[in-house]
Amino acid sequence: MLDQFLLIAIPYMAVLLAVLGGLYRYYSDRFSYSSQSSEFLESRTLFWGSVPWHYGIIIILLAHLLVFLLPGLWKGIIGEPSRLYVFEVMGFSFALLTIIGLSALIVRRFSFRRIMIVTSPMDWLLLALLLAQVVLGAYVALFYRWGAEWGAYKAAPWLASLVKFQPDIGNVATLPWIVKLHLIGGFLIIAIFPFTRLVHLVTFPLSYLWRPRQVVIWNRKREKVRIKA
């Protein structure tokens, strides 16, 4: 029963919440679809955290998508043991890269008061879930080897069964609990996705091509603002 709740109910509830929450936010407050960048508050530490984080997580997500969307192709790629070893090492390396980058971003928010002030509780929740997810991924890659293989043979069929509305947890029920937590963690991030700054990933700035130019009007003297800053 616990496996059915964690591996069937939670994924469906997470996706439903993400879709309904995203639609509600778009139609009620679409101007909040922004990354809410804090680069203008501090940029040096942001660079050293943002670059490894983005490069690492993009590669990892692309690899996960390839496993789940094209499992047959992936099985052919890792069919040779030498290639499997290479992908395992690469996956762990990129996981460490994401941990380093995300840790730097978290430390940055604690280190600069101006950034900490503009950090919302949802930001902290998102950072905590992301850090837990990448740490779990690195832990699985290190202590539960050949995730590149069993991901295609176990996790991919489970996800396919959910998409078809014919849930079958037989492939993942036998996996270690630490692996199950990693799978569930991904759906928890999906659940809170529309309520965080990550929601800007689903928007495309096409309207920038024809929208009128933005006009900025100062209501205070610039000299006084610079002195206070």
C-alpha cells in the first residue's frame, strides 16, 4: 500500500497540482512568470554558482529525458560495458558539478543580506528540494551502480505505465528505498514547480518582438538613491 501511494498516487497528484497551479497562476498573475533575478544585487558569486549549476543540471536532465523517452536507443548506447562505464562516470561528475553550483548559490543567499531579504519561503523550499535531489542522485550513482542501465529497464517502464494510465510499479517496487526517494523527489519538484521562480522555464518571450518599449520613470532623486545604496 505504501508503494502504491508513493509510486502511483504522488506522481499523479504532483502532475495535477502542477498543471492546475500553473494555469491558475498564468491567468491570475501572469506577470509573475519571471526568474526574479538577483544579479543586480550581486553578480560575482552568482556567476560561480550559476554556471556549474546550469551546465550540470542541463546535461543531467537531457540524459534522464533520453532514458525515459527513448529507452531503446539508450539501451543500445550503453550495451557496450566500456560505454556504460563512461556514462556512469560522466553522470557522477555532472552530479558533483550541480552540487557545487547549487551549494554556492545557497551560500550566496545566506551571505548577502540584500539577497536574503528578497528570498521567499518558497525559494528556500525549492533550493532544499533541489539540493536533496541532486545529492540523492549522486549518492545513488556512487553506491547503487549502473543506474544508467536499470533506469532504462525499470524506471522508464514505470513512467511509461503512468503516462498510459495503466500504473505498474512492479519494475520499481523492488528498488532500494534511497532510489525510490530519488524518483519521488522529482515529482515533488514538479508539484511545486508552478509556484516557484522556475515557472519562467515554460514561457517564451515572443511578445518582446512587438510589445511597446518599457518606460522607466524615477520618482526619487538618483543622487539620494545612490547614497543610500
